[in-house]
Amino acid sequence: MIVTLTLNPSLDRTIEVDRLVRGTMTRATSARLDPGGKGVNVSRALLANQVPSVAVVPVGGADGEQLVRLLEADGIPLRAVRVVGRTRSNVTIAEPDGVVTKLNEPGEPLSRKELDAVADAVLGETESASWVVTCGSLPPGVPDGIYAQMCEFFTQAGVQVAVDASGPALLAAVDAAPVLIKPNRDELAEAVGRPVDSVGDAVEAAQQLRERGAGSVLASLGADGAVLVEDGGVTIGEAPVAGARSTVGAGDALLAGFLAAGARGSEALAEGLAWGAAAVRLPASRMPRPQDIRRDIVHIHSRPDLGRSLIA
């Protein structure tokens, strides 16, 4: 069983338009409301593929209650921790060519007491858990070191910890030696303080984060696939997608598939890539089900070209 923790969950409204033009009135062709947040998406993807998962989320206000209702309606096992602040709402505008414009609210602060309650809720689920996945942005005012503290806390409880975060929160978490981290290309570049313009750059950056404390690094590279750097070496793969509809949640689906397949080696990377590509072909932030996943499009490179430039 995999427990996910999302400290800054959201209601995600996705609006599809024929073309977005600033300063004009644009009519939507469709709209969809989904529960959001990286950890929430990981749980949704796992459960859609019959992998047991529990989502732990702080919720507050009317939007928090709606988030709970949406998750319960989807059959997501949930530990909702009631907090004072209001759960945020995000808006995604998607165009037919796959271009996505996102407007994300910052969320509201969590007190030390509320953070402790969230950690206790996660700990209450760890007896039967193989992983705790801590995900996403931090609400305003929450210390950058919170994921590092939680990593140490859950590791001491005997559970493997994966971290999907960015900026100072990611760097602090790396120092706490999580078993796995999953940065994207921009987060990887920010973490090492230099551009990631090639496959080799991504591998070098991942190795640097491993030297700092991370166990394995699964770096998502968008249309260029993903890089896995672990004790067994370097594995690189791609899953080309024709007719992309939305990239929202694709990295979360990648992580979910990787964990579901054992979180090690080329087979796990291939499964993660297949799940991530399936998410890109779906509208809004829908997570892929078994019938959406195509494993035949995945290519794992036994002799990767480290000098290959990444798509801008």
C-alpha cells in the first residue's frame, strides 16, 4: 500500500478552449472539475489501476469540503485533516494543440499543530504501507524543511519515502536521504544551479543529488521521456505521444506507475513512462486506467546518447 501526502491540495478546474487570446472574451468548449495536488493525483492513478493507496490531505472551508466529496465519489481512500485555512482552487486553460496555461492559487498557511496532525494521520497509515510519497508545493509560511523532517520521521517508522517537490523544499529533503526523489527538468536544473540542456546534463544533475543524499532519482523530462539514476546505474526511456491533450498530472502518473512496478530498474521506468504518456493523451487532469495505457510505445535505451539535446 502507498500513502500519499499533499500539503497543498486543490480543486482543479480545467477549461478547454479553441484558442486563448489575452484580453478577450473566450468561450469554453468544455469544463471539468477534479481533485488536485500531486499526491492526490498519484493516489488517483494508483487506485485507477488497482494498486492500494490512501491520500492524506489537509482540508478547509467550502472548497475543502467539495474536495472531500469529489475524492469520496471517486472511491479514493482518504484521511482528511481539518484545518482553519481554505483549500485553494486552481484553473487550467487547455488548447487543442496541447498548450496549457495554469493559474494556481498559493494556498493558506498551516500551523505547527496542523502539520503535526497531518504527520500523525500519515503515521496512522504506515503499518501496512510500503511507501510514503510527500508531494507538491508548500503552503505559504510552511518551513522549507518540512519534507525533510517528515522524511526522517517516516523513515524511522520503517517506511520508504519518496519526495516530489521543488526549490528549497526539495534540496532540504535530499539532505534527509529519501529513498526516491522525482524532480522534473526545471526542478533538476534549479536544484543543481545550472541548465539541463542534454540527457547527459540530466544524468550529471541526478548523480549530484544522489551524492548529496537521495537514493534514486527519477527525473521527468517532458517530451524527452525520463532518466532513472540509481545504484544499478543509469536508465533512460521515452514514450512518444501523438495528439497530446494535457500535460497536467503526467509527472504524477509517471511516479505512480514507477512505484506500482517496484520502483527499481528498467521495467519500473517503462511502466512509469507508459502511465505518464497515457495521462498526456487524456483531457484535464484525468488519471489513466488500464485500458488507457499503451506499453508498446515505450522505448528503453540500453546505450543512451548522453549528448542528445533536450527539446526546448
